[in-house]
Amino acid sequence: MKIIRDEEPGLAMAALCINWGVRRCNVKGCKAKPTTIIAGHKAVRAVYGLCEEHFQQGNTPGGTVFVFEWDNYDAFKLHDEELE
């Protein structure tokens, strides 16, 4: 498993996520911008993103269990509610 992350997320990490096709935290129900890219996990043969909160939840002894979702949501785009 490869973990790609920047301790201080910024434009470089956002560009890397977009380049890898990671547009959101893939934990079901979360719409946050990803700060971490996970690639090549044995159970999930996919590339997925985690926001800082979910990365920290999983980065504990014993970890955690996540349910993932993939859809067209893009956390990097401005959405109507952000424009008001």
C-alpha cells in the first residue's frame, strides 16, 4: 500500500489529487477535500482519498473500518452554496 500525503495540504497536494483522479474523501457521506491518497490496498484494489479527519481515524492502533463510495462529487469545485 502506498500513502501519499502532505502534512500541510495546499495547492501542490490539491493538484496531485486532481492528477490522480481523487476528487473527494471517499468515505461514504463525507464531502471533504482529500489530504491523503491511498493506492494499492489489498482489500480495495483502487486509489482512494481520505480527508484529514478520516486519515487520523484510520491512523490509530487497530485502525477503523470505512465504507467507501465513488461518485461524481468534486470537493475541489465551487458549489452553489459556496458561491452565496
